[in-house]
Amino acid sequence: MKILLVEDDEGAALVLKNILTHQHYTVDLAFDGETGLSLAQMFLYDLVLLDIILPKLDGLMFCRQLRAQKNDTSVLLLTALDSSTSKVIGLDAGADDYVIKPFDTNELLARIRALMRRKTPSRSSIIQAGNVRLDTSSSKVICNGELLHLTAKEYALLELFLRNSNRIFTQEMLLDYLWSSEEMPLVNTVRAHIKALRRKLKLAEADDLIETVHRFGYRLNSKLDQMKLTTAADTNLPTEIDTTIVNQYKPQYKSQFSSALADIWKRFKPRYSEQITSLEQSITALLVGTQTEEVAQQAQAQAHMLIGSLASFGFTEASCLSREIEKIFRDGIQQSIAQLERLSQLVVALRQELERANVLEPPITVAKRCQRQRFANMKQQPRLLIMDNDALFCQQLIEEAALCGIEAFVAPLTDAKDVIAQNTPDVVLVDLHFSNSVESSLQLLAELTSKNLALPVLVFTEVEDFTYRLKVARLGAQIFLHKPVAPALVMAAVIQVLQRADVTGAKIMVVDNDSQVLDNLHTLLSTWGFQLTLLDNSQRFWDTLNAFHPDLLILDTEMSLSSINGIDLCQVVRNDPYWNHLPVLFLSNRKDAQTVNQLFMAGADDYLSKPIVEPELITRILNRLERLRLQ
């Protein structure tokens, strides 16, 4: 489903887009009313999420003009104005529903689903075709009783086909429906996602679900006669607000914040701080009797914007304080001592709330999930060596590591070499400033990352200095963390490093009849710890593939002195039910668009032109292996 979000606060808009995207919605953003209305006129949307107070064209006028153009797209108002009069005016302007800021994210998602059911009575949260069952309330797809793991775009494609079982979609139509205007994908992107979706459906024994209509596009298989749209009555779902998801996106971000939202907060916090500074200046002007009507209106506007902005990041108390400040300015300043004192107290409390939100951490559940996420497949329990003189913090790290299935132990810097010799760790976490000599610490880092040991090292320290960061990076540290840092965040970084180390032990099969190319690839890849099989005879391809069982396949496009080329081999792999998921990376001397398109049509996952550049090749390989791991 495609949503247009019109919100002038960029920070709040990005937070909401992040949440909606995780719910498999495609989202276009507009930061003023005029741009939003233009997008609504040019593109087809299922829903418009609309702030009322907007620059250039306010939300109410947006609604009136949209309805005047006979556009019946559902409109959900987001407003900080909580009076009943404001709600009535919004609904009279043509809005279908409204949510008051600060809003609970679960309520917003439920109202979005309710609007969709109201718009299309047959629309429900559960759709079934053949042996495939999709539940939009939990964003899960079940095939033959097993959970099907899909990407966001694959999920959106499947839902679109299931909900429009008799409709043919061209590639251009799918681009308009499922990709936002800022993504600007090519038509090849649609084919790649259709191919990936079909591959997963085939593995789940539902490969006949989506059919190609020659010269037109794609549709749900017309031969399927088991199509079923489960209605609200069938599943006892409420007809208005859907309450099936409880606490799925409850924004308790003061202590639990996803890394994506933390990045947004870091970017926009200075802007919100400036708005509070403006409020402080306005109240100071009130106290000395120099405030003008214009300044008072600006203060009211700043407080109004902070209501929704801070609520978007989960700072409910700060949002409530902003609302009370806005109400005082809206009702008119009476210049009473009690009122001025109250305003001063509110803005001081607001500033304190903002500063209290200074350190943001990713969800603690990241550390909890890792028990069932990755390390069950490792031959032994990963070992983490910690070198830090903060005993309490070390103990917290040991406990957090245990939750992740990681064995953590502490050693002083002076004994590091002996400890490593006796009990080699899989990863090292070190504070280089807890010894007397920084230079000796840096020397230890160099030894840890040298070819003799080649240990992955994370550095964390209270020192915030670019020159120091540069030295650490040049010596081979993989991650730099700045104290203070939460144990869960440290462990998320450790897991990330361990996962990198895990994929570098993957099995790679290379097929090329140029012995020099094979020698070069062997030199490049063997130093990274990959297990290699190099093949110069394509006739032995199938037997070697089944004997070696690679995690990734590297093929040359053209093979001289052979009637079988890399494209032939790729097609053989894609036609086999067992091997058709295998990542395939092509190497080629040719760069023309026709050749590249031919490679991807044959089933290539990636393409690299010769001559081979080591950093680019390694990056492409690691990215492909990481994607395979996440599937």
C-alpha cells in the first residue's frame, strides 16, 4: 500500500516513515502543502497522512482542494489541535479520520487499517490463495504451514497480487504502486524482485502463484480457484479499530531506540534545541516587558511544532510540556506573576527533558534476539576478550554476552599476549586508555590485527579525538565506540564483527578457463580465509558444484575454447530447485548495456568488470554473503 505523508517537521516525518516502512508500506514525503497536493494529483495513493499546520498550503485547504478535484483518496489528519471544534472543521473539510498528537503508534496503524477496510469493504487483514496465506496485521506469510521470509518489496508485491487477483500489472504500474518517487528505480528492478519472490515461492512449493502474461505484465495465476479473502466476520476482527497488534511499535524510545531512529534524532536534536532556545528568549522578553505580539505568535508556533516533533521520538513528557506552553500563548498572555512563573518552569522542564534524552540506545531486545539468531550454527561458543579496568562495566558486559551465547572473559593489558596464547578469543574488546602508556596500547592493537594473530578488534574509549580515531583505524580496528556506551550497544557491535568473521570462512567456487585469472583470484581470496574451489573446465561444473557445495559462485561471462559460457552455467543453476538460490557474481571484460542486461536476465546477482579491483571484489562478495545469511 502506498502512503503520502505531508509533514513539515522533517525529523518527525522521517521517524514516521521509518515506522510505516517497517509495516511494509511505501511512503512518499512532502514537507509543505503545495508539494503534497502536487504529488497527490500526479500519483495514485491509498492514503494521505496530513498535518494541519503546514507552510504554503495548510492541511484543511489541502483537503478541500483534493475533494474539489473529485479525488477520493482517504485522508487521515495528524493534528496537535485537540479541541472538538478543530476535529469537526477537519472532517468537514473532507478528512476521513484524525489522530491527535502525541499519538500512540499502535493506534495510528490501527486507524490506517480501519480506513482501508472502510474504503474497500472486502479488504481484510488475511488473504489466502492456494497454499499461501498472508496476514497484514502481523506482516507474516505462511506457505504450507511454514513461515515465508520475504523482503519488504517482495511482501508488497505478493499482497498487491493477492488483493487484485483478476488484474494484470505492467512493470510500470508496479513501479508506481510499490516504489516511492524518491527511489527512481529502473524497470529491471521490478523483474529482479519478481524473480526473487518466485524463487522463494518455488522453494515453498507455491511456484505457480504468479504468472507472466506475455507482452502485458504479471498477475495472480488465473487457474487458482481457492482464492479466499477472509472477512472481519470470519476472523472476529473489529470493523473499525483493529486491535490485533499489541505493543508492536510502542515508542518507548527513551531507553529503547532503534539505531535508525537514533540517527534521525542525532541529526535533528539541534533544531529542536534551537526551538526551545527561541521559547526561552520569548519568555525572557515577557519577564522584562519587551515582548511583541509577533514574538508571542512565533513562540506559540514553536511550541506547537514541538508537540508533535518530540512525541514522534517517544518523548511524551516533553510533548505534554510543549502543549501546555502552546496553550498559554494561544489563550493570550495575561502578564500575571503566576503565569510568568509557570511559563518559566515549563520551559526549564522542557530543556531538561531534551538533555535527558541525550544518550539514545538501540533496543535491548537486539541483544536478547541474538541467542536464537546466529550462533546456533557455529561449531563452538564464540569467545570475547575484554580489556578494561572498569570492573562493574566488565561484569555488565559479561552478563550481556551470556544472553547472546557468547563467552566473555577479562584480562589486564599486561597479560593480554599470554591469555591469547592460552585461550584464543574470536573477538577482542579493548579500552586503549586504561593502561599507563597509550603508545604501548596502540602497539598491542597493531599486534592483535597483524597477520600473525588477525584478530577482529573493537576499541572503546572516552577519548573523542579525530587524530586518535585515525590511528586506530589505520591499525586495523573494526569498530570504534565512544564511552559512555550501553552494554547492549557494545554487544550489538560485537555480534556484527563476529558475523563478518563468519562469512569470511564461506565457500566460493570460481569458474574461468583463464589460468592467470584463477591464480589472481586465489591470491586475493585465500588471504581473506575463504574456502576456494577453482575450475578451468566448464564440463566438470555440475559434478564440482554438487561435491563442493559453495556459498557463492563466481563465473566468467565468456570462456574461450569452450562451447559452454558463464551465462549457460548460470541458467543451469537457476533452473535447479536446490541450487537456484545460490548467489552468482559475474566477471566480464564487456561493459556494454546489452551484455549487462543479458547477465541479469540469466539470473546474475551481481556484476564486476575486469580488470579486478581487490577492494571492490571483496566488498561485493561480503555483501552477497551477508544478504544470503539474512535470508
